[in-house]
Amino acid sequence: MRVVVALGGNALLRRGEPLTAENQRANAREACRALAPLAREQELVISHGNGPQVGLLALQGSAYTAVDTYPLDMLGAQTEGMIGYLLQQELGNELPKEVRLATLLTMIEVDPSDPAFEDPTKPIGPVYTEEEAERLRKEKGWVVKPDGDAFRRVVPSPLPKRIFGIETIETLLESGCVVICAGGGGIPAMYTEDEVPAGRRLVGVEAVIDKDLASAMLAIDLRADALVIVTDVDAVYADWGTPTQRAIRRATPTALAASPFAAGSMGPKVRAACSFVAETGRLAAIGSIADTDALLRKEKGTIVTLDARGLELVQAA
């Protein structure tokens, strides 16, 4: 069975937790303990978020004024390598030494005319108070928006069009490798017209692609049997944050896609799961990193399948 697991950035760094190397390694270790049973039994591809990490690198870079801050595509590449290194090392500590692991830097094409460039929505970096966010907006020219009871920087999040190197990922899988790729939604790149022999040039883009949408494309392109999206909540909830909130245990992609979810958090996860199931007819699941195995067995989380009965809800305790 071929499985793509998309690790949320908050599964690797809990909300409000300091962005220290020690915290990230500890969370990576916990995530890899949950992933190890899948790696032993399935063909496993791991993608991951990078919102907190790429935002911190941008903040650190802006403090050094001798040169311009590195663009988000370069920071995305840095975080792909850093998080991939942590996951590869910690997963290797959980698995027999003969299991092969590979981390790939992955470029993903986006459309230069994508409307996301006019309306930034993707949260990156740490959370701020309203006063801190307003100061950073004025000092650095950032776009900041509410994120729950706090504020975060937001950047453009264009839709992924094409994954470069999908054949390499498939070759590694077929040779028995666990593959870590498309980290942070991949490194955003686009073609621009230029006076070069080919008539165009591939360049990086100042944006962050949503890792869940990129993971859905990855799972579709790899003909995966399941897409598992793990985060820091146990399921998708209807009426989240209200006295009537209820966990959605099973849903068809049509019914789930028709429900409203926050654009900067659960919305892309729902959209990714629905697009994968609608395209392939296979299984998608959304839930907690601690329940990874159970998600694949359809025992926990929100299960998205074509044979569900609309939205099947459970009243929260």
C-alpha cells in the first residue's frame, strides 16, 4: 500500500511553543515514532509544513541589514533541508538500519497570474499579540492577519501546478526508500520569458505553497492508495470553537467541501483531502499525529470516502 502522510507544521512545532532546535527535534522524534509502523509496513512518502520555521528564518534574516533578507523560495529550500534532516534522522533511529531513507528538495511550479499574489492568506512564523503585529507591519511592511486569538504574518499561497522530479520520487519508492519530499509545499518556482536559448527561465517565487494542496497533488501523481493529513487536532469539526461543535467522523468529498472552514488552517486540509478522494476514489483521513496508524485503519479522525453518508457527525464531549 502506498501512503502519503502530510505532517502539519504545528505537528512539528506546537502552537505558542518557542521555535528552538531542541523543541523541533523533540517533536520530530514524537512524529517519527508515530510514523515508524507505517514505514515498516507500507510504501511511505512524507511531506511536511514549514510555516513556523520559514517565518522565523525571515524574521532572523531581516535583523541583519547588511544584505537584503533572502526571498521565501530560498528560505523554503533551507527549511526543506532542515526539517527533512530531522525527520530522516529521527525516523532512522526508529527503524531497522537496512531501511533506506531519502530527503529530496522539491520544486513545484506555480502560475505567475495566480490571484493569491493579490491576497496573501498563508500564515508563517510565530504568533504575535495585536501590538506586536502592528509594529512589525509598520517596520517591515508585512501583511498580518488574525490567527485565532493572536496574529501572524501572511504571505501569498498560489496553487501548485506541477511537481518537478516526480519520476525520481517514484523510482526511490520502487527501490524500497521512505521518501521525505515536497516539504513546506515545495519550493515555489515559475517560468518567465527571457532571452535564453529555451525562450524562458525557471525562477523562484516569493510565496509559500500550501503543503496540504501540494501533498494532494503528490498523492495523485504517485497513484497513492491513501492520503493522511496529520495535525494538532483529532478531527475536522463542524462549528469549531462553539458550544455546538461536533467532530466529523466520515464524509463524502462533496459534503465536506460544501462546509465552511478557515482558509488559513483547516480549509486547505479539507480541500486537499476532498480533491484527492474526488480524483482517485481512494481514502483520505485528517486527524492527530498520535492517531496516524488508526487514521489509516479508519478508526480515528475524519475519514473522507465516496461511500460515506454525507457528513457523519459526533457531538463533542
